[in-house]
Amino acid sequence: MRNRCWELRVPVTRADDTSIQYPVGAADYLQEHAFSGKAMVPFEAGAFVSWKLYPAVKVSCDGRYEVAYPPAQVQELWDLYASQHHWQQTLRRYPPDVVFVPRSSPLENLLEQTATTHSETSWRRVYRDDGFSVYARQDLMPSLPVVDRSGQHIVAHFP
């Protein structure tokens, strides 16, 4: 009864009693600002981001990994979000316009550190809620305003 399996819900944070979370607020933010480009996403979030933002946004990986993405690329994504094995090289090899980062990922701290460098490889946080942050390339900053929805209740519904 506690899980209320008869109600369709989209988990937004890990606090929703699930091991997976979806970037509901982050996807809404990019849609509201008419973003178009390439997004680096964690494997688990790729299909959701495609579902919400396709065709304007192309994702780095999604559930079709066995037929659409080489295993080495999927492994690089896992390593990127764990901040292992030359994470910066992965961002250079598959250059995204934005990076979706779960708040629980060590990658968030590393991207925050690049924000202070003011170099061509620096990333700026443009969106944050309790589940995800979105980092954009430095040159996209004027078109993507900084929004912080931390502590706000975000609800998603199936269409």
C-alpha cells in the first residue's frame, strides 16, 4: 500500500523512495528556454530527456545502448559521472552543450571547480534543483539564465 503502485509517478529525487531519479525540472528548464543542442546525460536519464526534449536535444546515451552506442562509449559515460578515468577527456571527445548532473554525482564538484577558471573548457551551472544540476558551456550563458529551484517541490506527470 505504501508504494501506491496504482499511481503513475516520475521520481524526481532519490528521496522519492526509489533508486532512480529523472531530471524533470532540468528538462522543463531547457524546454522553457528553447534550448537546442547536445546534452551529456547519465545513462539512466537519457531516455527521459529524449522523451521530453527530442528533437531539439540530442542525448549522449539512452536505453538503446546495446544497438545504438558502442560499449566503450557507455563505459566512458559511467566513468565520467563517477569522475574517474580522465573525465575531462570524455567531455572533449563527445563535446556537449549542456551536462545533466545528478546532485549525488562527484562530477558536480569537479564542474564547479572549472567555473572559476574562465577558460574555454569551463562550465557554468545554469540550473539546480534537489535532484539535478545543469551545466552549460561558457558561451551559452547569455541564452540560459541561472535558475535555482533547490527546495522546491517539482512534480512530473505522464502525458
